[in-house]
Amino acid sequence: MNAKVVNHISECFIKPKYDNNESKQPFYLTPMDLLMLCVHYIQKGLLFTKPSVVDGVEFSIEKFIESLKHSLSLTLVHFYPLAGRLVTKVDEEKHESLVFVDCNKGPGARFIHATLDMTISNILSPTDVPLVVQSFFDHGRAVGHDGHTRPLLSVQITELIDGVFIGCSINHALVDGTSYWHFWNLWSEIHRRNTDEDLVCPLPVYDRWFPEGHGPELTLPFTHPDEFVCWFEAPELRERIFHFSIESIAKLKRRANKEADTDKISSFQALSALCWRVIVRANQMSYDEVTNCRLAANNRARLNPPLAQGYFGNCINAVKTSSAVAELHENSLGWTALLLHQTVANHGHEVVQEHVNGWIRSPYVYQLPTLFDSKSVMMGSSPRFNMYGNEFGIGKAVAVRSGYANKFVGKVTAYPGYEEGSSVDLEICLPPDSMIALENDPEFMDVVSPPYKVY
């Protein structure tokens, strides 16, 4: 049987519905933004059941797509940097370059309509996430710097036999997970209400955060992309979604706190500790090796004074906790979780400030091939993001899925579970042999819950 392929039906570009005076000015990138110039676009999407009737009228994919284009044009009025392109000004004499966003350059955000002759069940029923899901997103293996020639935002609507998938690819040099889902939340509300007036969702805040005495024109010590731009090709990976019910997570949290004789360990810290332990085992690391677990930490509330939650841009760190493999094996889940808790608790204003000041002293750009190694675990995204609240007038999505971007050995991406409350879905990427070991690890599988069926 031939593999099903996604067929592109049409493509256009969407500009902001009306002019915004702020968009006429350059949008400068902060150190935390510039760090992301060689990181893949953020690619996340929602899978919906295709309705037969909406508001008493027979559902039409053509009309739905036109309404999405209209609401996207209104949303881009408020998220105007996403309609522009990156620009670099080079100073050969100083051997440096200034990268920023020209909000009016380029044709706008790309909008793609595609079809796939498959069902929702074909996508969600297999044990592993089907490879075809990667085709639900534009920009493939593009990195942030590609935003000089590619759209900074690309939306792809893929029509299935009984479903609709909305996939968004946004340049990571402009947004972190908080800003990424903020865009979704505002777009969804504007689409449902067919207006951008009197919105409940707060608007993005564009006050840039630079270290005191620096900015807004921060330069990189390069004059040509070849000096710092690299692309990342993932090894062969299996990608699987594991579900954790509210009850299962609560039980895991109680276990971790009891073993550590504390009440400070959070649900997510306990779940992250479990992933770290079992993935190290699955990868069969030597006892004398050192392993790291990184948690994506939102810095907005950690700064002094804190930034608005709606601050647009990157304001994150991958907070690292290290341990000898032998220690993870010899100690309890609670010991591991407390280790993570202490690292997170110590990640405050001073730590963030020093990280950024270090960048000012010696600017650099993250390189995916060396940033994360196969001996480590990276916990990305957050189950706190409002993903299932994005309904677009066709009901609640049945699943969240992601594209090719930013996946490597030991990458774990956290999503809220479909149920109301604090259930969690984890998307785990491992080599085939390691995934088999994980699937046979009793400590892990005893916590995993049966998939929550909604289709």
C-alpha cells in the first residue's frame, strides 16, 4: 500500500487587516531572541473533528478557510512582527551584524490549504505518531535565520476525511512557547467573535527587555551567515504520545514528596524526574557518565521587576540539573525530583541576569547539534499552556500534535491532557531500541494511563 501524502491545494499570504503605527518601526531582538537564530521554528497544531453543521448551517471547508484568513488578518494587526521578515545590517569594519525584524517587509504570513486522504483514527490510533504528521506543517527543517527569506509565520490547514488540522509554524527567534500560544489564543477569540474589539484575551506587550545600559541594537560578532548558521538533522527516532491521568499524576507527586520528605515538589517536577530516570535507563548509559535534565523555564515572573505575562518574544531558559548516572540509579524518584525542584527554585532574577550579561560579554547563537546531547533529557513546552481553549467555532480539538522541529534523542514535549484538570500528555522522542526499553520499563508504564479516547 502506498503511503498517503499531503496535497497542497492553494497558498496565499495574509497581511494585517489595517495599519499599525508601531509596525512602521524596526522590531529589535533581545539576547534571548538572538540565541534562537539557529533553532527550528516552533511547530504545533490542533486536530479537530470536521463538523457536519456549524450554527445551523452545513459546514463548508471553503467558507471556514476564508473565515480563518479574515480572523488571521485581524490578529496580525496585534501580532504585527509575525507578518514581517528578518533583516541584517552588516558592519564589515567592526566585523559584526545587526539582525532585526522589518515588520513591513515581505508579503506577510503564509497560509496554505492542503488535503490528506486519511481519517482522524489513522492519525491517532497508531502507537507511534505517523510520519505524515510532519507534513501538516510548513517550514520543514528551517531555522530562525531562514526568516530572512521565509515567512516568520506560516499556517497550514490540512483537511482530512473526517477532520481538520490547523498547524502553525512560527520563527523561534520571535516567540517562545508563551508567546506562541498567546498568538493562538488571540486568533481563536477573534475568529469566534469575528472582531478584534473588546477582547478578553490580553494583547501582546512589545516593551523589549534588555540588560540595563544595553540595547536596543545588539549586534552579533559575525558578518556572514556561514560563520554561525547551521542546520540540524535528527537521527532515526520513534515519537510516541504517553497519557497521564489526573489520578496518576497526583499519585506520582505524593510518592515523590514522601520519598524526599517534603511537600515542595510539584506535579511536573515529579513527572520530569520520572522521565529523566527512565530515559537514562532506556538509553543504557554507563554508570560513570554524567547526564542532564533541562526544564524550559519562563523567566517573565522571575525577573525583578517582573515582565507582563503577555510580553512578546523569548523569555526562557533551559534550566539544567546534572547528575551522575549512578546516582539516578541508586536514589529514589523523590531524590531526583527534589534535585530538579532545587534547581528551579534557585532560578531567579540574578541567575537570569547573569546569563544575559554573559551573552553581552560574548554574544553567541545556540547550535542544535551541540546544545542537546543524547545523554540528556529536555522537557519542553508546558501543560499549563491553553491549547484546547482554541476552538475556532468548530468545537474542542481532539489532539495536539507537533512537526519535525526541535526533536532529538531524549526530547520530551508536554501538553495538557484532553480532560479538564491537570492531566498531561507527553510526546517522547527516542531511538527505536530505547523506545522499546521504555515501553518495557515497569516504573514508567505503571504511571502511564490508557489513552483518552475522544474520536
